[in-house]
Amino acid sequence: MYTQRARLYGLADRALIGLVILLVLVLTGVRMANSAELIPALGLTRPTEGNSDAKMFGSLALRGGILPAVKGELEVAYRSEDMFDDRLHVSMWPVTASLWFSPLPALYAGGGVGMYVTRYDYDQDKIPFAVSDDTSQDFGVHLGGGLRFPLAPTAAVDLQGRFVMMREKDSPLVPEKFNPDFWMAKAGVAFGF
């Protein structure tokens, strides 16, 4: 008789654990289904090398919940800057994927990878020799984090900073190599749907 009660209690414990797991999965699924956000943003970028001023850029991101404290993000942006005393104009279209860990609803941190399509336009009037313009696709990684402040039930202010690391680039100008790493800081509005 004792073993039958132990089995019943064991089955009840298992059923309770299974019910709790099912409830967590259902609630997580509901949260994930309603957690997609579209985030238009404006910001500033600044290269890590040289003495260039910060430049404006724009971006559009799609962010969604993967796990309760993890969000995935796909982003497309546009940025440009002049280098080497305005002899080189660089235009970049980063397409990035990020994972953000959010232990608190207002705070997140993480990183990701991206493909950086970059156009190098040389000012032929300022260069004493012929240099052809070039377009390249480079791989990069980024680390960063951000803060969120709710505006309404389906909108929030999203502030984010990133450090983007890329491989050193060759240049026909002096210096022959330059570091394309840069900082980004942006402010956007996250619209939930």
C-alpha cells in the first residue's frame, strides 16, 4: 500500500512539473508571438582612427523574442564618411544580425555579425595619380548594448551603442592601410506589432 501511494505521489509530482513546463511554454509562446518590433533610428558614427567628426546615419531594424531573455535582430543601415583629407568618400550599407540578452526589460547587451557593403569613391581632382573607385563586401562583428524607455503599450524609445570591428583595409593612398573600425550611437522608436 505504501508503494502505491508513493507511485501516486510520484505521478502527481510529474504531472505538476509537466503542467508547469507546459504553462511556461505557452506563456513564452504568447509573449514571443507579440514581441516583434520595427525600429527606425538615427544616429552618429565615428571611426576609431583619424580625427574625423561624427557623421549621421539612418537604420531600420526588425527585432523579435527568441527566448524570454534573448532577442534576435536584423538591421539595415546607411552611413558615409570622408577620409584622407576628403580624398576618399566611403559609403557603407551594413546588413547585420544580432543577439541581445535582456536580463531587465529596460537594458540589453550582446553582439552579432554583419556584411558591410562598402563603396570607395576617390576624388580624382585631389589625387595626382589615377585610382579607380571600388565596391567591396566585408565581414564584421559588433558588440554593444542599449536602454529602452516605454512611451506607450506598443512603443518604446530605444537607445543603442555599438563598436564595429572589421579587417584592416588596403588603400592606394598614404597610409597604405587603414583601420575601418567605427563606433555607432543611435536613438530610435521601437514599434511593437
